Amino acid sequence: MADCIFCGIVDGTIPSEKLYEDEMVVAFRDIHAQAPVHVLVIPKEHIPSIQEVEEESGELLARIFSTINRLAKEHGLADRGYRIVNNCGEEGGQTVHHVHFHLLGGRSLTWPPG
Ligand code: 5GP
Ligand code: ZN
């Protein structure tokens, strides 16, 4: 989608530090890391938010979560623990309107968020 930062990351017109890519998803480091490990996992398809993810997207969701699972292991987080975040809509704090999941870890995380 034109003017979407994450579509630009998918097609390579916007540079990013990609950690994983396949035919469905891309994982890359967040530009403003909030933890030692802060990775974003996104579908290649432009889906605005989790609200638009349908039951037919089951395979995509499975791919997103298996990717997060593997990245967590690769970064030594499996035993330490970590957090997966999806911000949805204005009050949910979503700033980029291409659905994405944050993987945060490598430090002790507080709860609840602000
Ligand atoms: P949201 O608040 O929508 O859940 O999270 C959007 C995230 O995207 C933020 O953590 C922000 O730092 C990250 N971000 C925004 N623009 C870019 C960019 O151009 N490159 C990368 N790697 N991350 C970005
Ligand atoms: Zn997009």
C-alpha cells in the first residue's frame, strides 16, 4: 500500500535490519528499541490492524507466532521470558497501520503498561 512504512520495509524501499523473511512474513528490529531485544513481526500483505484479521488468516497467524517463538529462542529468551504486544487502534497506541506484533525481551518488563 502506498505511503505505508511497513509495506516499504517489505519491498525494501525503506531500509531495515531484517532478521527473518519468508513468503508470508517479515521480522525486523524496531527502530526505537524499548528493550535489548525488540523485534517487529509483520505479514507481507497490508492488513491495517488485528481488527481486520479474519478466521481465514489462521495460517498467517500461525506463521507469525511460530516466527516469534523461533526468534525468542534464537535470542536466548525462551528460558528468561519475554512479551508479545499488539497495539490496536488509537487508544491501543497503534502508530503504524499495518498490523504488527512486538517481541520484547532481554530485561525485566513491568506490568501493566501505561
Ligand atoms: P505501534 O505503536 O504501532 O504498535 O508500533 C510501531 C513501531 O514501529 C514503533 O515501536 C516504532 O518504533 C516502529 N517503527 C516506526 N517506523 C519504523 C521504521 O521506519 N523502521 C523500523 N524498523 N521501525 C519503525
Ligand atoms: Zn502496509
